[in-house]
Amino acid sequence: MVNLPDIISIELPDGQKYDQPTGLFINNEFIPSIKKTTWTSINPATEEENATVYCATEEDVDNAIGVARGAFKSTWKKFPAGERSKLILKLADLIDANKLLLAGIEAYDSGKPKMTNCLYDIEDVANVFRYYGGWADKIQGKTIPIDGKHLSYTIHEPHGVVGQIIPWNYPLDMLAWKIAPAIAAGNTVVLKTSELTPLSALYFGKLIVEAGIPPGVVNILTGTGSVVGKYLAGHPGIDKVAFTGSTKVGKLVQSLASTNLNSVSMETGGKSPAIVFDDANIDKTLYWTAMGIFYNSGQVCSATSRILVQDTIYDEFVERFREFSEKSYRCGDPFSDAGVPEDDVTIIGPQISGSQKTVILEYIESGQLQGARLILGGCEQPVDLKKGYYVQPTIFADVTPEMKIFKEEIFGPVVTITKFSTTEEAIELANRTEYGLGGSIFTKDLAKAHLVSSDLEIGTIWVNSSNESSPQVPFGGVKMSGFGRELGEYSLQLYTQVKSITINFE
């Protein structure tokens, strides 16, 4: 058993100093885990310890769910919708006011570049809470005309206590995508953050308190998936489960939740295609296809990691894509200012962990052994970076559908390029995967874009861009990429249930 200080002082590499909570966030307080278990966060850029925080176990999950249940019944369910809206909007303002610090914490804990990645993520976090703050007092049913002297109508009610499990690649963004619509709809939340990136989510608890959101409405646990995630997903005190992570774990979460017949939504893996037709604007296509795989160090579920290029421009595209990527993306310190408007070089941070780096390097070796043509990268960090879990941006050309790197999700800065001749062949190659999360189409022919979009087995499609996100636009996948839609009005459907009421006047 270890007793940690309630708050530890941290100075970030950019000079910002702040007080980091170490406890689990339950009932608007930071408290030790019941068994005093702990977890130490490692900085992926330096391989050094960031901070040690308390790590939840089953008893802490029981505690958090009990608190959330009490808050739902006594407070949040009855809370006026207009007042709920005001509190969520105030939280959005607090996120904006603290965005540089939040971006710094995320860069420190996850290795994501601060200025060219984390800052944009935090802006999205604020926008998501602001969007759903606007929805809180607009969730409504409808009246339904039926025969006889009857009045029939529906109301949309919250589920109750929602268990949410988020990954490490977007610590606060995934938190926002989960918490904002859930509490806007009147639910209370027990959220498990990844044990690899606990710091920003715990600090976020301070903003929950400052915004005036009542105790017990939002509870945040740091813990392992094998203990906390597993127990939370199958807990009988949970009314709805939401998950983002790997397909393998998603299957387990769904199985556990099914024991209680709980509503489940999930966003899992991806192997997203980018289809480049010969009439595409090549300059713009180079920018978006490179961004679509190398942003966030390739650690994006919907990363367009398979580029399919029409044969008439294949050789030109391959060479220009290599030149553009080599010039525009390089590994570097997450706290470097490179990538700001006056500098067009985008920093790629480290992978999240040493084990993830090893997996990526094994995929790169597989690509070479199976005959793909390596045209950029393919190795660890440059010699000037002595530490950190870096993998250089890597491009394989002449990749065929039978190769492992074409079929399996790598979750790193590795992209494959494959040739196609006809539109039908492009569609067949794009759909030749068990996943269906995202995809891009590059063409000046919008009629072609519409037709191809309708034939792709994909939940989210971008035309002439890649991986753009707006709070208003639903996001999610099909096949092994999950089910349910986050963001937009559609997300409110995940966190409400319809009740029908019929009054007989006869």
C-alpha cells in the first residue's frame, strides 16, 4: 500500500507549472483507491516517469457506480434542462480558458505534439461540450396521431448510469465525445481513462468542480482494462456501456455487457482506404493523404492507412508522395514549436509505448519480407533523438491485398500504396477488409464521388480530405469497426431511450 500526496507539482517542458491531482475523481473529490494501488505514467518522448497516480480496482468501481446512481436519482435526472445547459456551456468556457495547459499536459503524458496536435484536440474538446450544452434543453419527443379519443406521445429519457471506456490516443477528445452527450441527456457517468494517459483526464475533474456540475454526475477512474474496464463493462449497476478501443477488446466488452442486456455502442479498429483517381488535384491530395496517416503519429482508428491510386498516375503519385512526406513530416520533440504557421514541417511524436513501437516495427519487417517496396522510413527514430518510442514515417509501395500490412491495423505511421485500374476495382480493394470505419475519395468528379461513396462499406467518408471532424457530424463505423454514431444529434440517440405514453379520453 502506498500513500500518495493529494496533489503533486509538475513543471512541463514548456515551462508551465501546475498542480496535478493523483486521486480517483469520485463525487467531485479526488480520493485514494481503496486498496491504495497506484500506476506510474511514462513519458513516451523521454521514457522517464511523469507521475504516479492512484489506480482503481473493483471496489472503486462499485463506489463510483453507487455515487453516480445516487446523483442520477436525487439530482441530475431532475435537474432543469436549461440549468444543465448552462453548466455544460460554462465547462466549455473553462476548457477554452485552460487550453494551453491542457494541451501541455496531453503532450507530456501522451507524446502528442503540443502545437500541431494537442492544441487542436483541446479546441475540439471545448467545441464538443459547447455543442452538447446547446442540445441539453432541446431533447424532445413527438406527438403521434392515433384513432379514437387518445393522446399518444413520446419522451426521450436518459438511461441512468453510463459506463464509458476510452483509449489513450485522444485522452480528452474521447472523454468529451463520451461525457458531453451523456450528461446533456441527463445521464450520470463513470468513465475509465486509459492507464497510459491518466493525467489530463484527472486534471479535467478540477474543471468539472469549477463549472458547478453537481457531485457524482461525472466520475473518472484510472485503471487497467483487465481489471477496471472488464468489471465496469459487466457491472449490473450500469445501464449503458460506451467503448472506444481495439476490435479485440470491443468484442469482450460487448459480451460482458450482454449479461445485463445493456445498451452498447462502440467504435473499434479500422484499416481505412484513400482512393485517388487520376483526375484528383494532386497537390491537395498529397497534403490530405499524408495528414490522414501521419497525424497523431498514425495512432488514429480512422487513419487512411491504405492509399489506392489509379494506374495512370501511380508512378507520379508514389514519387511525389514520398517527397512530400519526407519534407513535411519528421520525428521530433512534442514540445517543439515546429509546425506553427511560419514553419511547414509537422512534428511526429513518439508512439505511446515501447510495446506499441515493437509491434509497428514487426509490421514493417513483415512488409519487407512479403515483397512490398519500402520507399521511406522503415526504422526507429533518427540518431538525434536518443530516447523515446519513435518510429519514422514509413511508406510501402506496390502493396498487394494478400500482404499483412494491407489487411491488418498497424496503428502507427505506416502507409501502403496499391495500384488500381477501374472504379470497380478501387471499390473492391477498398472493401476488401473486415473493417469499415473511415475512408477518403479524391476526385474532381463529384458524381463519381457520390456513386463510389454509396458502394463503400464504410461509416464515415471524406471527399477530397481526410479525417476531418466537427461536433455536428456523426462519426462511426460498420463491420468490425463497431456500431452506433458519436457526435451530432445522432449521439443523443445513444444516451436516451424512448418512452411511449398513451392517454385514453373515452
